[in-house]
Amino acid sequence: MIKNYFKIAWRNIVKHKVFSFINVIGLTIGLSASFVIGLMIYYDYTFDNFHKDGDRIYRIVTDFKESEGEFYNSGVTLALKGAIEENSNFEATSEFYRERPMKVENRASDLEFKLPKFVIFADQDYFKIFDYKFIAGDNVKALHNPNEVILTKERALKYFPNTEVSEIIGKTLVYNDSVNTKVTGIVENFKGRTDIVFQEFISYPTLLQTRLRENIIKKNWNNTNSNSQLFVKLKANADLASIKSRFKELATEHADEQDIKYGQERIFQLQPLEDIHFNENYGIYDWTNGQASKSLLQNLVFVALFLLLLGCINFINLNTAQATQRAKEIGIRKTLGSTRKQLMGQFMGETFLLVIISAVLSLLLSRWLITVFSDFVPAGLSFELFKAPIVVVGVIILLVLVTILSGFYPAIVLSKFNTVSVLKNHLGVGDKKVGLRKFLTVFQFTIAQVFIIATLLVGKQINYLLSKDMGFKTDAIVSVYKPIEEGSLEKIELYAEKLTSIPEIKSISLGGPPPASQSSNITDMRRMIDDEEIYGDMQLLAGDTKYLDLFEIELLAGRVYRNDTVRELVINEAARKYFRFKSPEDAIGKTLLYEKEYLPIVGVTGDFHQSSLRSDIRPMTLRGDWYRGMWTYFQATHISLKSDSPENLKNSLAKIENVYKDVYPESDMRLEFVDEAVERFYKREKKISKLLNWSTGLSILISCLGLLGLVIYTTNRRVKEIGVRKVLGASLLQINTLLCKEFLILVAIAFIVASPIAWYGINNWLQDFAYKTNISFWVFLNSGCAMILFALIVISAKTLQAANANPVDSLRSE
Amino acid sequence: MIQITDLEKFYRTEEVQTIALNKLSFGVKEGEFVAIMGPSGCGKSTLLNILGLLDDPDGGSFKFNGEEVSGYNERKRSELRKHNIGFVFQSFNLIDELTVFENVELPLIYTGVKPAERKKKVEAVLEKMQIMHRRNHFPQQLSGGQQQRVAVARAVVNNPKLILADEPTGNLDSTNGNEVMDLLIDLNEAGTTIIMVTHSEHDAKYSHRIIRMLDGQKVTENILA
């Protein structure tokens, strides 16, 4: 019987090629999106799921509550471990410190490796919490003594090439010229996906031989550094409430006087291991591929769901519309003894076959989609994941669900046919379902319309963000960063000096990052007005005396500091207002308390954006390079070019790089165009825009194909009516209008429904931006017109053909 | 085999009620060949649908093999139908998407006959109907007469006790029509009960008894043999 069902299903698919094509396209698009997005969900949700007792492993993190909001730090104070390690709720507590060495040497083989990644100074409990497999060395006494290091197999083979793993034990690695360590163990790299990415584990006591010695000894309660990480493994019967209350006690006991005065609160939190992968508040250890985002996954799931739903709607619409064509077969089958259940089984089988065909096509398409959506797809995700049993089960469940969603209703409609009526050709069932089909068509076009409006408005906002004046010059300026391992100021000054000989360069300035960047440096400053104290956070920007000139930042009053090392401040308008100076001129000569010292304000600049337009302009001060004896703030050489014509740019960059090679012969030049850096603020928005473009295109495609199917069906049914009308004198336009009208009304209703939904969604999205574009009326009007135009083209393709047909042909068949 | 007593069937619209069968009573014995005649709208097809358990009467009694079946639910009717009744329609009612073989095979599938046995039975009946050489053709590739022969083959493949034929020659020319009637006679002679609705006096003469109807009632009954 099943074979018979599939046979007839296949013949039906072949017989109704256009409808089958429309159904398969719709379902294939929906399924492809679902497959890829499903894989992403599987990929992201299977991070760190292999650790022994992983559900009992937590990272302790620190939240700060202030009047200005909540701030999050993935680290803890160095003092915390000592205060909690005896707590009976913990099976193990392990602290480690992330510190990237400048270099590591295998002197015996004369090998040097610069800036090794994923190096931590870990205490002896690290390997009690994370269950690594030791392939050489001892894990019982691991990391007990200073100057020991344990390597992953991958790292060990890199540092000691062509050496047996067992022979590496006892060998020496030297970090930063002076820290000698002995390799005491080698562990397997984790096989599963993990955010615990570390490769080198230096024993914690070795930290005392580094620049961090003071910090490690002092263990200051009021210093929280995200490099200082603390993990715990809870006992099976641990009391979470008691841990929380202990954390609260510790935070209160050790609260800073200033924090109490300004109402700041510190909260230690337990972050589950599985949360690390997603929680953007605390971040991950390897940012190469960015952090997974639950909200992005959620949005993607919605997109897949909508596309799948659109495909299912096409299926329902076309199958119920076509139902009358199947009526005879149903009548005969019922007469010959088929039960309703058997008929439903048959139709569900047909649907399943179509879904299977779509699924096979989707699998092929998914490979391609993974490349197209590389911006969204994690780098480690590959097509191979389809082999995972749980993914296979997931795919089967999805296919069954789609079959039920698409096939169940048409199966009910079809199997319900009255045998006597269908055999007498007294049918009305297809027409009775017109109301439902209209509703589903409106639903489809509502989704497509919401996507169109959202695409236009997101595009408009991105345009606004990119074209809005940042308050400083962004074009034809390039920032060249000195090598990370290079601490000396002399070399960067030498570099700047040498650059002056390049004629294409207009001006040069040394400083920290450009005026707007992803990084921020914040400190607190105070102003005393009589007995009243104004206290607030200030953004710090470091630059030399030419910095303002180069970026063309307007000086409203005063001047720039006299030289690069004098302790004077140039504040912005926002700071001037925050600290309640009446006017820019009023601020000049007044002081602000900074690091226990009153510093004079010598200049006030106009406001400019310090980061993306998501944030407001904050109080800011520009400062020189006071601590250059100890370290320098000047990391970058900002170069303003005379012209940014492609030819000039190419020449200038070549010369700039040549000079760089002269000064830093061993390093690659790291450079960034300021306008590109600004554009990068909106990477996320551009991603959303790309996603929306695709979703819009695909939803229009599926909806219009569905509409075309319905139009073909309706027009074919009305072919005699068209003939009669033509004979009676109706014009081509009149007939086309008659045929198009009922469909265009549906699209227009969809527009009315979609507009407030789209407005609400976009308005919500825009709340993330301090500066936003208007939700203009014309966007809605344009998108409505565009949708109606699309629909009209699709409908007319068929209706004009029908209206043009010779009425004699259609009437002769009577 | 069949006994109907005071059988009634009404069709209602919002404003009008039409009487299709008006207290109709008659019986059919096993092995009989009965023709039902009458003008269009007299209730012939309605009667056939009720006898074929495709439709419910609104009143009266319908006994099949001595058992009252008028109150049967869909499942029981379907069971009874597929094991006991074969249908032949004026418009053949073959499924366009299935081949000749598959169309004839269909009733056997629904009665749960195993594939090997199905093949044997279908081939035997196609041979008998002299349509074997067309077994892999689709209905639209056959002539009207051939299509009706397939329809008859399908109706008898399950060895039903009763065949209901609704104007079986209505769409055929006289040669093809006579061939189909010959087939029905053969079946009847082999023991199958046949009830045939027809407008054709010529076809009706093949039967044992002609029941004439008007306005849902039996008006005359002629016994021919």
C-alpha cells in the first residue's frame, strides 16, 4: 500500500509540475535555512558539554551596581580565593591569571616564539576542576612548585618539534628572557568544542617572578582584574543559597569607602560553565571568532521559522485549491473501500515525499548557505556535523513536523470529500476553503512586507550612522600601531620623525587610539564647588599637542597643553556641562581632581563621538603622555594624508610601510583607516542588514511563487468566464483588472497589517541607539508600493496570458 | 440478498425539500440481474448509492444478507462494501495517475491481499477481460470500451457478491456497449448478483427483472426471465 501511495504521489508531482516546483522551492528554502540554523544551534549549544561533572563547574565573576547602571567583570579580586577555599560547598577552587608573555624560548633548540596565545598561570587545583588527560608527566603534583609548566600536546609539539612526548618532560622553556620553567606534564587537547582554550599552564607561584609580584602579594580586595580568573567545582550537595550569602558577606566586609559613599555595590556571582559560551557580559577567552549570541540565534530561528512557514502555507494553499482535481480519485478510492484514515495516510505520504525531495535539495543548498552566511556561521562549524546522531534525529523530527504542518490540513480537506458528490461532480469544497486561503495569503504577505519595511529602515539607520558627522575628521587618516612587544617611545618618535620626509603626508600626531574607537579608558574626576563635590567618570584620550589639529577637532576656548608631558587637561563640552562650568571660557583655568592632584583645564573642545552612535557623547578629557618614564600612552602614529585618491593612497602606504620596516624590521605593520574603524562599529548592524536582505528576498520569492500558483489555479478555473466576457466586449485591461483585483486586495490588507508590526519592531530596535534616523512615512509607502508592484507583475504574467487567449478555444470545450 | 422496505431519502436546501426516494420497497435475490429504469431525477442513482453503502437513507429499512445496514457507521460500511460490492460507473471512474494494472489492483490492496496473490488475481481478471496487453497503459491512453472493461475488471477482481452498475454503457458506442453487457451477463451467469441502472431499453433486456421508477417510487416491475 505504501508503495502504491508513493507511486501515485510521484506521478502527481510530475503531473502538476508548476505546483510541485512552487511547493518544493518554498519548502527547500525554509528547510535549508532551518538546517543551517539548526546546525548553528547544535554547534553553539554543545560547547563544554564533555567535562566530567561539568554541571558543577562554575566561574566566579564580579558585577558592579552603580547609579549609572550595571558593569560586569569576568574576573575577581585576587583576595577572593583565600576567603572561600575552605568553604565546605566547594570540592575544588582554582585561580589562574591570564598573562600573555612577550616571548617564549626553547633555548636548547634555539627556538623563539613571540607572543604565545592562551598562556595562564594556574594553581594546582586547575586539573582537579578540568579533567585533562595526561599523556606525559604527573597530574598529582602538577603545578605545585614554582617554575613548572604543563603544555597541551599541540603546544608541546610546536615548541619541541620532532621530539617524543615523553622526552619533552624535564625540558626547559624560558618566558620573557628571565622566567625559567621546566615542563612537568603534557596533556591532550580537549577533543570536544570548548571555550577553555588554554595551551600552556605555568605554575601559579611563578607569577611572583613577573611584573605582577606586588599584586599577587598584596591581594588587594578592591582591585578587580578580568585576567584574574577563579573557577570552582561545587560538591554534589552544595547549598547555592549559602554560597550566595557568603559572597554577599565578603563583598560587604571588604567594601571600599568610596564605593559605600557613592552607592556602588559589588556582587560576586557563580557563572555556570555552559553560560560562558553565550554571556557577552563576561566574555570568552578566545575572541578570534567572536562570541556566540543567544539573541542572534533567536533571530535566526525566527527567520528560519518564518521561511518554513511561508513554504508550508504555499503547500496548504495550493493543495486545498487543487483539491477538486483530486476529488474523483478520492471518490473512487472511497468506493473501493478506502477508509478516511487510509486516505489521510496517503496524502500525508505524498506530502512527506515532497518534503523529502525538498530536504535532499536543502542538504545540497546548505553547503552553499554555510559559505554565503559565513558572517553568521561560526568558523568551526562544518557540514560534517550533519553526521551527529542527534542532528540526524533532529532533521527527521523537523521533516515530520513540516509534513504534519503542511500536509495535515489538506489531508483533512481532501479525505472529507463526500463520495456521492464527487462521483456526481457536485463539488464545492475547493471554493469553501477560499476564506482560509485568503487568510494564509495575507499572512504570507504580511511577513514579506514586515521584512521589506525592516530592511529599508535598518538600511536607513546604517546610512545615517555612517554619514553622520562624528565631530572629527575621519577620511584620509590612517593610524599605524607600534608592535605590541615594543615598549620604547624613542622608536615611535623616530618613526614619526622619518615620516615627515614623505611629501604625500599632511600632518602626523602621536597618541592613543583615534578619537572614536572600540577601546575606552575611564577614570573618575571630581570638582569642588565650595563644599559641594561633583564626581563623575571621564573618558581619557591621550594625544600629543598636534592631535586636535590632525583630527580637526574644534577648540571652543583656551588652548592645547604646552607640551606632551605637562599635566594639563583639555576637556570636551559634555565634561564642561557635567562639571557645571558656565561656559567654555569659564572652565579655562579651573581645576579637576585627578589621581589626588588638582589639574588645570587649559582648553575646551566641541563634542565629538567617542564610540558608535549607539552611545551618547560622554564627558572626556584629552591628556598628554605623563607617565612616559614608566610607560607610554602613545601606541599609534596618526597620519593625515593630503589626498585619499587611490593612486596617492597606494603610493603613500608603500612609503609609510617602508619607513616602518626601517624602524621595526622584525614586525609587520598594523594599520587602520579611521573611517574604516568607524564603519566597523556597525559590523553588527551590517550583519543584521545582510540577514534582512536575504530574508526579504526569500520571503518575497516564496510568497510571490505561492501567489502565482493561486493565480494560475484561479485563472484556469475562470477561463470560460473570461471567454464569455471577451465575447461580450470586455477589454484586455478590464479583464486583467478583474483577475488582479482580488489578489491585490489581499496584498494591500497585508500592508495594513504589516505596517504597525514593522513600526513596533524597528522602533524597539532603534532604542539601542542614542542617535537614530526617523521612521519615515515614505519608507512604509515605498515598501507597500514595491510589494504591490511585485505582486502585480507576478499576477499579470498569468492573467494577461489568460485575457489574451482566443475566447473561441475556451468556449468550444463547453 | 437485498431487501429494502419503505426507503426514504430527502435532499434539503434552505428553502426546498426534494424527495428523492419515497417509501420505496423491493427485494433482490442472490444471482439475480435487476435493471432499474426511469427518467432523469426519478431517484435511480440515489437508490444505487444507498445500495452501494455510499449514502445513508433518511428512513426505512435496508437489509443486506438479512442484516440491517442502514445505521452502519463509515468504517462498517466501508468493510462491508469492499468485501461484497463492486461498482461500474457510466464515466468509468478510473484513476488517471494509475496504470490499468494498478487500477484493478486497488480493491485488493484495500482488502489486504498479499502482493504475490494480487498480481495473480489481477492478471487473471485482465486476461478474462482481454485487456492484459494494455496492463501498463494509463486510462487516458485507452478507448472508452477498453476503459469500461478495466472498470469491470476492477469491480470483479475481489469476487464481490453484488455488482452495482450505473449506466455502464452510457458513454460507449453500441459495439463497445454490447461487449460490456456480455461481460456482465457472463458474471451474472457465474453467480454474481447485478443491479444495473440504465436508460437503455436494449440493455435492460439483458436483465431478469426491470424495475421502473418515477418520483422516487416504484411504478412497475417486469419479470423477463
